[in-house]
Amino acid sequence: QVQLVESGGGLVQPGGSLRLSCAASGSIFSIGFMGWYRQAPGKQRELVARITNRGSTNYADSVKGRFTISRENAKNTVYLQMNSLKPEDTAVYYCNVVHWLRYGGSEDYWGQGTQVTVSS
């Protein structure tokens, strides 16, 4: 089994920055896609950013130019650098990791969620 631990959330003023981290641990064979999702009260969970095991990235239009996703494969960790934060970014952020199985197939895991609040 794989467990994800998120950190880095908190309260920040508009225009500020935060860096989220998500580290995978446990019985790991190989980590594939990694991504960040967020969910605000009363809204559906949405994809914020994702990154492949080889470094290709994709972002939601609302965060392009402000957020950067990255990963350190040796540490099984994915990061989300969030700059120029806006109140609309306020949400619970969840990391998602795809775990490749040794003999084929995959399974995905979700972090516990970390609260990001952007307010003056």
C-alpha cells in the first residue's frame, strides 16, 4: 500500500505564495502520474495541475502562469508552487498519485487534503 502525506497549506494574503508538498511512502514499485486537485465549499473537485513521471505538465487555465508543479522522483514527492494567490484559490488541495504495479496495472491514491486560504 501507498500512503500520501501533504503539507504546506495555510493562510496567506492575496498576492502571496505557498508551496505544497506531497510525499508518497509505503510499498512502492514505481510512481507514474502525480497531480493536484482542489475543492472549494459547494463546488466540485477540479484538477489544478498534473505531471508525468517524465516531467510533462498540464495546468488548469485559472492557474497558468501562477502555479508550477514539479516532482522529485527519488523522493517520490510532488510539489505545487503557488504564486500570486487570489481569494478564488481558496480550497482544500489534494494530491493524487498513480502507482504502477510490478506485474501490470496501476492504482491511485489520494492525500488527506490541506487547506489553503487566501484572504486579507
